Amino acid sequence: MASLFIATLFLVLYSHVPSDSNSKIHHDNEMMLLQPSQVFPAVNQACGATQLPDLCKSSLSKVPANAGPQDMIRAAMGLSSEGAKRGRVLSKDLLAASSENANITAAAKNCVEFMDYSTELVAKSRTASLEGRIKDVKAWMSAALAYAYDCASDLRYVNTSQKVSAVIRHMDSVTNFTSNALSMVDALDTYGNNMALWRPPKTERQSSNPTSNSQHRIADYSTNFEGNHERIFDTAMLPNMTVSKEKGAVSSIQAAVNSAPDYSAQKFVIRIRAGVYEEIVRVPRSKTNLVFVGEGMDRTVIKGSRYVPSLPGAVTIYDSAIVGVNGDGFVARDLTIENTYSGPKTHQAVALRVDSDLSAFYNCAFLSHQDTLYTHTLRQFYQNCTIEGTHDFIFGNAAAVLEGSTIRVRPRQLKSKYGEKDPLTAQGRTDPAQSTGFVFRGCSVDGTEEYMKDFKANPSVHMVFLGRPWKMYSRTVFMTSYLGQLIRPEGWMPWNGSFALDTLFYGEFRNYGPGAKMNGRVPWCSQVSDKSVGMYSVENFIQGDQWIPATQ
């Protein structure tokens, strides 16, 4: 009954939902789509949890009066799912009609892929237990929202026709419906089954504000914070396939990936012998539980040169990665991934891009200049890794924990001695209900030897910041980490004027080193309290206790 309602209502809703030019959620100018004669109290209560309550009430006005919270959430998810399916069709049509425009082709190709992923993630969310797997559902719906938003964002850069504009409008609608569904999931997780208590999602700064809604439950995480997790690998892990530069052996990593079974529930281990492998590697969604095992961070190296825009071929940031991972449960250890692009102009040049849920990286190095590590979506864990770059070189909208890792700033490619402003991170959370953000635990932040030589010669012109807000609800936390002298006293850098300064969350907890002093910090960053720091533990932030042991 609910699925029939969703399918019937879908065509009306998606042909009339308003959209603004920035794909931002509507507040003051929302339009009632159906003007329902009656909205049941349950719908009013459930929609009170969303940022678009009028849109929510209109879209769910035909939900039965006795619908419970889970029924309401699944109905909202259904609208998101139908929108993603239609979005894929529209993107394929745009792709077929734009073969002579390389830029539109690249963006539309990404949209087709993103809508496939979004449809899959919402489908998993609708069938999962909202009681036993609520954190999983939040992670999946957060990613589904990111894919809809990113599709619209990619198309905006190439919007030269009404056909492109039409797809953008549709993707904005998918974004809005997915946001509503995710907000309800967040409310269920925060307030429980009593929909009368549901409220819109709050950021950490709102939750700690004494003027916030008194019914909002603020958990005490003070007993949940632990130190670094030293994890020991099974060094006897037997490979299913070996890649080697030796004569007669499988010499291509991609060939080994292609040979792995699809949707495997067991690990498929690819041993990559020492050597330099110059290739672009893609791990598709179907290659689950794949493991790359190198022979040392400095001995097994995957490298290539790829950047944005790379015309005439047209490469998006998403496609610029040397290694791109989409299969869930991916693990890599003891290797280096490097984007060697070093052209005369600064361009985004991703070394590793990750869209793999429950993925882990141990003793790996990721090297490039701008945009080195693209933690795009879902839950990720990095331990004892090295990340080097110049600008925004850890970015994306995943829920990522980096533990015991080394973050190093490189000199800019041009005129490095003359100075620069370099933020380390650019986290891209677009919605307060998304369970995404970056957490750095027990890491070390410094410069390469070459960078520090320039810095010490003229420190006033070399300005390094912990991060800047790429999107409205950007969230990044540094805790118990060493911050070197290159970090500016302000700590954090604005993106553009006052954008996101009231909605972001930038936190610090017990860091040390010359760059860790809190006096001089910008007023819009926060000191994380002992009571709340545990929410950024591996266990709480990415549910690592439930899956990280399986990656070892």
C-alpha cells in the first residue's frame, strides 16, 4: 500500500518541487505542493523533525493515520528512492544527448553512477532494522544525500542548457526529500519512538547551548574516550592472487581486481609485490571485501598523473583519483598511492578517493599536492598512515577517523618561497543530520623538510590552518595530536567571508606542540569537553568496534 502511494505521488512531487540556484535547503520560501485537506497528527509530528516541514507534510499527507515512526521514515525514504531512480534515467538521457560536450559528459556520467549508489543505499536503509541498525542507516542515508547533492553540484559547473538545468532541478528535489528522510532517522536515534518529541537535527554547538530545546537528549560520553587502538595484523594472511613486476606474473593491479569475485562475503587478498605500478586503479561497487597488501610503504607504490580538468578528456575531481575505491569492506596496508601531477598550474589531483563503507587503511602513504585524499562518503578508518599535500588535501563528506597518522604540508608547486595560505582539511557535510566528519586522533601535523626550510626562512608568509568549511555544516576535530609550529595561532580559516561560521563544528581536545595553543584561536572553533569527547571515539563515530576487527 505504501509503495503504491509513493509511486503514484512521485510524478506529482518531482515535477513541482521548487529549487534555488545553490541547491540549498529551503526555509522561508517553501511551497505547499498538494495543499492537503487534512494532515494527520502523526505526519505533523514526524515532519517536525525535518528542515522542510511543509514539503514533508505535503509529500506524506496520504500516509495512514495510524502510521508509526518506522512507517513514516520508510515512506519518506521511498520518495528519496523513487527520485534517485528517476534521476538516473534523466542523467542517462543527458549523457546520450551531450556526447560532443566533454564537460557535461563527465558530470552526467558521475550522476548516473551516483544515482545507482543512492538507490542501493536507500534500498538497504528501507529494509534494515531501524532499531538494531540505526547507525548503519544514518551512514547510508548520509551518503545517499551526498550523492544527490554532488550530482547537482557537478552539473552546476557545466550548466549551459535547459536540459542540464532540468536535471539540476530534479537533483535538488532528490536532495530535499533525502534530507527529510535522514532528519527523521536522526530524530528516531536521538529522541526515540515518541514522535511528539522529535525536533530538527542540531549541531554540536546548538546541543551544548543552554538555550537549546530542553528535550534534546545530550549523552554523556566521558567514559567512552579511549587512547589509540594498536591493532595487530595477521601477518600470515594468505593471498588469493599476487601482482608482481616479475616476468610471467600478473603485472596489473587492475587485472587482479577484475579477477576478484563479485559481492564476496569473504576477504579476497591481493598481494602486491615491491615495485612501482604506473596505472589507474578502480575498485567497483561489486568488488566487496577486497584487500591490497603491499610490501612496505616505500616499496610498493601505485602512481600516476591525473588532474582536473585534464581537457579535452574532461576529468572531474571524483575521477581524478589514481586509486578509486567503491566496493565496501576494502582494506589496504603497507603501500603508497601517489598522484605525480606537478604542472605549471595548481589543479586538484587526487591520489586516493574512497566511497567504501567500513574501509580501513594501515601503514599507507597518500601523496599529491592539492586534494590528495578524497574521503568522499561512508565510514573509513586510517591508522599509521602518511598524507602529504599543499591545500585542502584531506577533503570530502565521509565519516573518517585518522589515528596515529602523519599529516605533512608540502611546498606549493610555484613560487613556494613567496608564501601561501594552506588549510589541511575541507570537510564537506551539507546537512546537520549527516553522521559525517573528520576526526584526527593522536596524529602529527607538520611540514616536509623542504616546506619547513621555506617556513623557517620567512614564517610570516607561510600560513597553515587545520581546515576551512567547504560546506555549510563542515565538521572536523583534532584530539590528542601534535600540532607543529607551522599551524597559525588562529587555527582555522574561513572559506568565504562568514559562510558556515555559525553552523560548522571545529573542535580541539588536548592537542600539544607549538601550534596547539588555544589563545589566538578564531571564536568559531570549540574546545571539546571531557563529557562529549567520547562521541568522537572510533567506536561511537564510525562504529569501529563492530567492524574494524574484521579488517585485520
